[in-house]
Amino acid sequence: MPKCVIAEDEDLLRAALVDLLRETWPELEIVAECDDGGSALDAIETFQPEVAFLDIRMPGLTGLEVAGAIPITSPTTEVVFVTAYDQYAIDAFDKGAVDYLLKPIARGRLIATVQRLKSRLAAGRTDTGALTTLLQQLATALPAATKPPPLGWITASTGKETRLIMIEDVVYFRADNKYTVVMTAAGEALLRKPIRELLDALDPAVFRQIHRATIVNLKAIEAITRDDTGKSLIKLKSRPETLTVSQSFMAVFRSM
């Protein structure tokens, strides 16, 4: 049975795609349903699926960033983008060997996509070169998302005290159940917000996700090393601990 990872941050659209796939491609095994790019990249590395359906706009890593890492983490995975940007992207998509679905997803369009995927899987010809070319075209074809400026500061608690912390002073963020640990050179504080909600609010030129539970300030990194087992570790300038980089996120670093 071919395996599939689905990444879509809108619950209703993700559920609708799952239902349509189970109807039109019943032998397809959906091994992971993800609501952000980081989780999708982890799932693709873990399961090595034959197919990945990626929403282009997602929190944290976008579908384009996840796809950019696929030739490294899972080179035989076929990519299908899910997009609402038809007027900007159709020309680029139609020139490549990568499929796309427009929101809301039409059953007939999905059936045609499934047939093309089955043919490519049967032929065993995943074209990573076409994917790389398409990503370059889409980078200029898609408009920049309108969004507020990156966070400049946050308030986080240490015991009974609430601290105002400037974003540039944060060394890294670490998920802690429904909350987030904010680590600075001076110590830790607790932010009453899940780490997933931070991803889109941070400046991606400064903060990068290195693990599904960790976001690091690139300016706080002194070095990236490997231990005896091949695991990638980040050495920090102002903290004694090291941070582990999951293999899938190392691929994102290499593509920067």
C-alpha cells in the first residue's frame, strides 16, 4: 500500500481531503495528518511516504519550504501542492511534473491527480529536478502574504512575576505542553501560548525551527556539530546547554 502524508492547517479542509482520498484512492494509507510545516517534515522523514499533499501556506515552515527539503529527506516522495493562489501559480504548476489542487478541492480534479500519481508511482520516476525548478518559479509567482510585522517583544512569567522580554534577547523557545518555555541568557520564563502560535509571528530570517518542539534564534548559535552517533547539535553563545536538531530540519538549514 502506498503511504501518504497530508499537511493542511485548516481542520475542515484537511478532513475534507482525507475523506475524498479515502473515497477515490482507498488503498492509499494516510500515515499522518499534520497542521503545520514542521510536523509535516518530521512525518515525511519518519514514514518516507510515496505521496505528500502540502498546503502552501502553513504556520512555521510553508509547504514550499517542506517541499524544498524533500529531495534530501525523502527523495522518492511525490508532492501535490494545495493552494488558493490559482491566478498566480497555474502557469508554473502546469510546466512542472508536480501536481496541485485548488481550494476548495473538487472531486473530479482529485481523481485526475490520483491517476497521474498512480502512473508516476508505477513507473518509478520521481522527478526531483522538476520539483526544484518549480519551487524556484513559485518563489516569484506567488505573492507575499500580507501579515503583521514580526514580534518585537513578549510578556512571560517567572513564578509570580511577569517579565517583558525583547525578542532579540530570546535564545530559543521550547514547547512545554500547551505553553512555551522562553529561554534567555538570564534564564527561563513561561509563555502561556503554544509554540505553534509563535511560528508565524516570528521573523523567519532570525528564528528557525530546528525540531518540532524547538525554535532557535540564529544569532544565538555559535556552532553546529555532530556527536558520535551522527546527531546534529547546536552550541549556543550564551547558554551552556546544547540543542538537538532533528534530521529533517537539518535539511532546511542546508537549503538556506
